[in-house]
Amino acid sequence: MKIISFEGIEGVGKSTQIDLLNTYLISQGYRTEVFREPGSTITGEMIRDILLNSPEELSYESELLLMFSARAQLINNKVSNSDIDFILFDRFYDASVAYQGYGRGLSLDLIYDLISFTKCPKPLITFLLDISVEEGFNRKIHDVKDRIESSGNDFFEKVRSGYLSIAQSDPKRVKVLKANESIDVIHKNILEHVQKIL
């Protein structure tokens, strides 16, 4: 089993690129699964609804622990014993580092301890689709913002900086791609990296 994760702030086009890569891998005869975080299990989807739509103000600590609860359920139910060739993640544990760590200001050491505690497998490749906060939200201007998306531009500037710090600290795994390039160019760049691990 090989894991590839996709990360980035709102509006970078993760879902589009995941769909394109998934279609390509299937065309090459590989078995794949695509998971989104939080979610992709019954429990995870219930937690997702709380995280994104709760009418009650969630503490940052609650947000972090709910994220890892959903993640732990997904890893236990669908990842740990999977015999699938490729698992594609629409966000994974780097998102907690960027959003709850850099964005919310929670302890990075605690977050990395939770990554270890929940037995998160390390992706072979993580694609970080990078775009300015302003441009990202301009792409979603007609969408209704969920609870996290409503956190404000300053928050997302911190998240973006966090993602770039993660990439800088682990350049062999994390590949930064310019999300304002064309869909085809981004897909081509992704395939160049993925073909090295096929």
C-alpha cells in the first residue's frame, strides 16, 4: 500500500487533482481508495458535521481532538489493514499541524505526539498545492463558508505559512506545486512525481 496525500488551504483545487490522479492510477490497473479528512467513516462523517457546522463555539482543543478522533477511526477501519495499491488522502495529518498548530497556535509537540499515538502512516508523497489566501477564497466566492472557512484571512495566512514550513522541513516528501497554474500543468507535475514510485 502506497499513500499519497494532498494538502493546501481553501480553493487550491485538491479535489480536482485527486480525481485526475485517481483516474490515471485506475487506468494503469492499480486499485485505489480516496479518503477525505475529516470523514470517510460513519463516525468520521458525524464528527465532520460537528467540526464544520456546530452551532456551538468549539474550543481549539476540542477542534484538534475531534480531528484526531475522526482520523483514528479512519486509520483503524480503512487504512491499517488495507491491501489497496494506493490510498489518496484529501488532507491528512499535515492539516492538523498547519490548521490547529500554526493556525490556532496549539502545541506542535502535542500534535506530533497525537500523530504517533494514532499510528498515522507516513505518505510517500504529499502534494502541497499553494496559492495566496486571497486567490483561494476568490475561487470559492459563491460557496457558503463552513465554521473553519469562516476563521478569517489572518488565520489562513498562518495556515499557509505553516504548510510551507512543513514542506521546508521535509522536502523529500512534500512537493510544493503552484495552484494558480492550469489544471493540466499541475496534473502533469503530479504524474512526474508519482511515476517514480509506481
